[in-house]
Amino acid sequence: MLAPLQNLKPDHYATLGLDHRCTDEQIRAAYRILAKQHHPDLNHGSSEALTRTQALNAAYKILSDPQRRQDYDRELAEASNPTRPGNIKRAPNISQDLLLPLDEFFKGTTREVRINDPGNPRGIERYDLIIPSQTAPGTRLRVRRDDGGVLTVRVRPFPNYQFKVRGSDLRCDLKINSKIAAQGGEQMIKGTLGSLHRIKIPARVARGEILRIEGAGLPKPRGGRGDLLVRVIYRPEVRITRPANR
């Protein structure tokens, strides 16, 4: 389903399904996905697909060039409060959270957005939402609505049985036996994408102590990755025997 385009001055960010604070990498990733998805050759020569492709190319041409993007952002800021005729009603700005599995923050994904607004005489609105690869939890993506309103989508992690998410850091538990707790050693722990991480256990480690694996967490807003924080859990060994004969 192709997303609607603006009639006059398109919002190039909305064309790519991105927030104005998006990174250069997110711009490149969104363009690659959408350009492939809406290529006229894959849509049987559809005129709508051609129009969509032209809009994508125009958006990428502006936003991929630092100087052009800066000038464009300035124009947007100057036009942020346009004068509207009194008989034209702007669609309301709305917000929505989207829960994603942890792996999709790394790989990226696409979603179709449907807005059922009884105030819109044209019925259900449909838009493309592109979540670029390496998107940080809490990122807000903007979708420009037909009548001028904006849908802001905040991406959040879906609850996970193994990891708890704190910003871009991940937390998990590691159970060890009393021997390793006393003598120390090394353990392997599985990360978010199935990769294994080696973690060193210090001798006489305290229960509940947090060990950190740097760069093994989720993507961060300005690039890089958060950390994996591992809480050590063990049960002290208990032996119960008969008393020695006296």
C-alpha cells in the first residue's frame, strides 16, 4: 500500500517516514527500503509508484546533502506557523507507541499504519512506517497525515523473558554454582541476536553483583550500542550431615 503524498510542499522527512532528528544512516536506510519497495518495475508500471519514487528521490536528494538539509530545515522552521483559512480544518496531531522485538531494533522493519478518524470524510488513512536498522529504543518517528496533522510513533521494546531494557542497556541474570562463586572463572552468555559473550567471574563474587559487557546492548540514539549488565545469582551451598559420635 503506497503512502499518500503532500499536494504542495512535501515534508521530505515524512516522505521517508522519519523524524526531523534522524541520523544520516537512518535516512540512507529508509530510502533504500522504500525505493526498492515502490520501484515502478516491481509495481507493474503503476503511475502511483512512479510518483512515489519521484518523491522519494527528491526527499533523498535534499536530506542526504548536509548543506541542502540545513537549508531545508531552516525553511521548515520559518514555515512552522503558516496562516490557514478559517474554513480549513487541520487533522489533529496524535501519538502512538509501537512495541518491537529486540532484534528489529538492529535489523529494521516496516509497518503499515492505519488511522480510523471519524472526522476524516475519506475514511481510513493508510501510511508506510519505516523503522531503519540501528534504531534506538524511544526513537520517535513522524508520519504526515493527509490533512496536515502528524502521527508520532515512539518505538519501544516488547517485553522479553531474558532481558530487561533500561534505555539502550540490557539487564539479565546469570546463575552460577558456589564453586565458581568462590574460585572465579569464565562463563558464556547469549546476547540479543544469539551471539555468545565471554564474561569473567571474579573470585568470591557477591550475590547480586553487576558485571558489565560493554557494547552488547541495544543501539544508542547517537550511534554505538549500550551495555549488557549481568547480575550474578547463586545459592550458597548447604550440607546437612549426622553429627560425629562423641
